[in-house]
Amino acid sequence: MKIEEIEGRIVLIPESNTEQEVINSIIQVNENLIFQLQKRQDFVSFVNLGPKESACNVAINILYSGESDVSSLISNLGHTPFVMDKTQFESVEAFWQSLKFPEDEREEIAKLHGKKAKKIGKRIEYGSHIKYRGGKIQVGSPEHWALMKMACWHKFTQNELAQKALLETGIRPLYHKPRKDSTSIPGPIMAGIWMDIRSKLRKENGLKSVHLDLLK
């Protein structure tokens, strides 16, 4: 088998049918994975760094599209029940949209998830402030966003499926770019909340980047 470097690429050229079969087998098992070339004392090895998306930290747009995929479970619309302030919410979206309504109407909204939770929020527009636990909070303020972060923290620490989905994104950048961005909590703020919670959960679970570990 010949090995050549051509325009920055290392090329393996089979010189027999057997060698071609070996290359085909390697491709079948390792296609779309990223490898790092490492020099050893008397040989060179290619170390598997994992799938391209993870090894290259390809960003993920977190959007809701169903009930079980990773992005949907991370999404605020995902059906990920959690309890906060003695109330069970079926989704973070239910909590967030309920803040628009009078406090005596929020319990029913808490039962919603998915597109139903999103839709009910369209019945009423935000005023300049909301009321929460006796306090008055300006809409779109850091204090308002802190409520979202609190709800997400309860979700990801109480719901195993949601936490697993978030941690499965590794250290890849997350972003939130829906067709129409929120005026009360813009996409970059929402994505920052997810990544901050993920960082805390990774530390609690003693997780490190797999491909960084391989380089040690």
C-alpha cells in the first residue's frame, strides 16, 4: 500500500484487491468520523476523535419538532414535566407563557406542552411587567430572564430524559434561531441559559470533552 501526501491530504493507495478490501472496511466503519494523526516512536497512528459534529464542535440550532429527539427535549416546548414552586409544569414553555396571565389562571396553562403551550401565549400580549410570587418584574429584563433560567434548571435537574439530551450535545455550541425570534427573551439569551446549565451539569457529573481526553 502506498501512502502519499497530496495538497495537505494523506492518501492511502491500495496496491492489491486485499488492500482495497481493507480500505473499504475502514471506510464503512469510520465514515464521517474525525481522526488525529499522532506520531509514536516507530509508527504513526490515527486517533479517533469521534463524529465530525462533536469533534469539530458544530453548532446546534435548538428547535422543537417532535416529542423525542434531542433538540425537542432541550427545547422549551418539549414534554419534560418538572415541579417548581409547588406547581407541576408539563413544559418550560407552559411556565413562560403562563406568566402573561393572571396568577389564578396559570395552573391550567401549566398542563400544556408543545405547540399548544406556544399557541395559548398568543391569546394575550405581554404588558410592561409581570407579577410573580408577589413581586413585579419588568418584561425582557435580566430578572425576567432569571425566571426562565430557574425553570430550565428545575427541568434539567428533575427530568432525566431532558438532562440526558442536553448532556449528549457535549460542548457543542447551542443556538436558538426560530422563524420569528422572541421579543421577551431573544434566541442568544435562551441559548446562553441552556449552555450555562449544561456546563454546571457537566461539572457535577465529572464530564470532560472526549476528544480532549484522547489528546492527553
